[in-house]
Amino acid sequence: MSPSVDPRTGAELPAIASDTTEEALDALCDSATRSGVELARLGRHGRARMLEAMADALEQRRERIVETANRETALGAGRL
């Protein structure tokens, strides 16, 4: 896996992900397929509630997400 690099300094950033084995990828794909069936069962209102919960979770982590994205892109918090 290629390391992330701070575009401002060229310094390598700490890894936040790892390589995935073929077996693990197969398991993830199987899980995603099952999830698609479950999402369909939720109906549009259930999916809307799920998306709202995801948006809330992202909002709670906003500072950390912007911090990480800024380190990786050097775009600045205002653009992110």
C-alpha cells in the first residue's frame, strides 16, 4: 500500500488502513450483498432513518475528518 504524504511537507503520514487479503475481501463482498437485501427490506423510511443516523455520526466526527482531510490534501479547512 502506498503511504499517504503530507502535501505541505512531504512527510509520510501514519497509516490509517491496512492491506486486505483476498479472503477478507471476499467476506466483505458477501456481507455487502447480504446488506443490500436487508436495506431493501427497510423500505424508504427505514433507509432515510439510517442515512440520518450516518449523517449525525459524520457530524459528530467533523473536526477529526476535516483535520485528516486537510493533512492529506492541504486544501484548508474552509475548502473542506
